[in-house]
Amino acid sequence: MDRNQEIKRQLEALKLEHRDLDEAIVRITESPLFNQLHIQRLKKRKLILKDYISKLKDQLLPDIIA
């Protein structure tokens, strides 16, 4: 498997985890009693994933100097 395919595979896995976290946050906050600290941790994890996804996407794009 070449490097780009490996990066694409990682991207898909991270996007899925990001989407799952988003759904979990929505589901948990709809509950009348939810743990705010738990929500903050999930949101922090979601932001970390978003940053990592961006870095991987940048690796897929060629360096073009205009």
C-alpha cells in the first residue's frame, strides 16, 4: 500500500471517529442530566481529531509554489 492510500485510510477512520463524537455529544446533551466535564473532554478530543485530519489532508496535497 502506498503512502497516499495509507493516509486516505487514516483520514476515513478519523472522519468516522469525528462524526461519532459529534453524534455522541448531541445525544448526551439532549439528556436532562449530563456531565459537563465529560462533554468538554469529548469536544476537546473532537478538536484534536479535526486538527489531525487537516494535517493529513495537507499531506495529500502537492506543494505547489505559485
